[in-house]
Amino acid sequence: MTYLIDNFRRRINYMRISVTDHCNLRCIYCTAHLVSRLKHEDILRYEEIERITRVAVSLGIDSLRLTGGEPLMRPYLERLVNMLSNIEGIKDISMTTNAITLAKHAKELADAGLNRVNISLDSLKEDKFKYMTGYGNLSDVYKGIEAAAKAGLSPIKINTVMLAGVNDNEILDFAAKTRDEGWHVRFIEYMPFASEGCGADRFAANQTVSGDFIKDTIISNMGELTPVMSSKGNGPAKYYHLAHAEGTIGFIGAVTGCFCEACNRMRLTADGKLRPCLLDDDEIDIKTPLRQGITDEGIKELMSQAVAIKHEKHRLGEEILPSSRQMWQIGG
């Protein structure tokens, strides 16, 4: 098998697939609701995603994550999951979701072949949750978590972005969930992203709450954190657990701790672009050639080109990165 290996000898075996740029929330650090959405004909069809993925698997891709926007906004998502799960060589299919409608879909997604979910949740307080999401109901997220657990979509990871002066007073509440309810909580540093939108116009870089600060806060108030082996997944999180806790606490230092040296991922955007790095505008159009009749060998060549333009590391810790796309348009 020929593998996808970039110029820095990193093997790419993980593809994040954005299935839509639509979302059902209006989070305060995202401006997705202010920008026109992609037209239906501009979004990759399920059959196109399946074909691209099948070719990618022949190049060593073995793990997939479905993202958005909010992926559950895409109708009949279980159909795509079933198509992808039937590709020989796929070891893991996961999904990142806000879980607002997950309770309705968890079982059918699990039956179709989805292995696990990551759930974005930035507050455990109903009033603050509504403020941060625009109009979401926290109870819907809890129902989604329960349904996912019942369907066997585990481990369920909770992705939490802390903003200074907004929700950073909930650090200990989230940490306690790992001990009291066995949650796997990952604290992700807020990423000032793009010259406008996605929060850059409302939240300054100094509102990023560092992973080190969160870790020190937990240790000072709740006791030592013991390092543990990485929980199942393909991400850069470093995991720990509190004494007597079944769940884990993870830290993703997207700003203060560059982890590019171990990057193993490629992104496929909803409108059919191969993007080797979330934080770099370099992309390869695959949708247009696909609809013009490109061969599988041609798709392989485009994937090789995308890997070849992957940079050694991002510059996020140095500046707010200018970008022609917002994170929700890429599939962060």
C-alpha cells in the first residue's frame, strides 16, 4: 500500500469530513448565522464522499470524523455512516456534534456503524448555555448524552471551550463531572481565528484560557491529576484523571501548546476541498474534477498534492490568523 506521507515524514491516516456548513445554534464565538450557507448543489453528495473516502482508504486513511457546521443538520446522515462503515479498512468513525438533536438519531447512527461521539458543551448552567449558544436548551444536550451512552457510542467526550470572563468559573464544575458521572471532558483553548467572524471580532486573544491555567486550577482545588494513556481517538489531547474518577480530563493547547509535529489529519470540506491544515488557507479542489469524471488514480494524485502542501506547523500562538474561511466552513 502507498501511504500519504507529508514532507515532514508525518503519515496521514485520519480524515475529518465536513458534511454541511449549516448549524442550529448561534454561538457567541461563531458567526455562522450571519453568512450565507452553501447551496445544496455546492455540497458534496454522499456518493461523492463515499468515493473520495474509498480512495483515501487505499492510501492508508483508516479513521474518519464527521463534522460541520452541525452534522446532524444533514438529512439521513445514517445513510452516509452506513456507506462509510462498509468500506474495508475503516477502523473508526466518529462525529462531533452539539447534541441538540442527538437523542433522535443516536441509535440509528450507532446501528449504521458510527462508533463514538464528541459533544461540544461550554456551560452546565441553563442561562449561560442559552447566552453562549443563542437559543439552545441544555436539557436537549443531556438527553443526547444519555441516548449516545445507551446506543453504545462510547467513549463520549465532552469538548469545552473556556472564555475568560464568560464561563471560566465553571472549570471545577466540568472537572467534577469526570468524578461524579464518569464524563470524559476535554478543555480546548479558544482559537482566535480569521480577521473577522468566528469570534475574532468579539473575543480578543487574551480571552483564551490556557490549558495550564485550567490544569493548575483543578489541582489547587480538587487534588492531583494523574496522567493516563490517551483515550481512544486521533487527537492531540493529553489526558489525566482525578483520584477515584472513572472519567478523564483532557487538555488541547491549540494556542499555547503546538502539537503539529504529530499531526496525522486531512480535512475534506463540505464544498469539496481537500485542506491539509485547519489553520492554513491552502486547499485542493476535488469536487470539480470529481464531477468532470476524474479517475480514482486522479483522486489519489490530488490527495498526494494536498499532503505535499501541508506546512510543518501553524502560527496561531503568534497572531490571529487571516483566513478566507471561518472554522464552521472548514469543519474545525
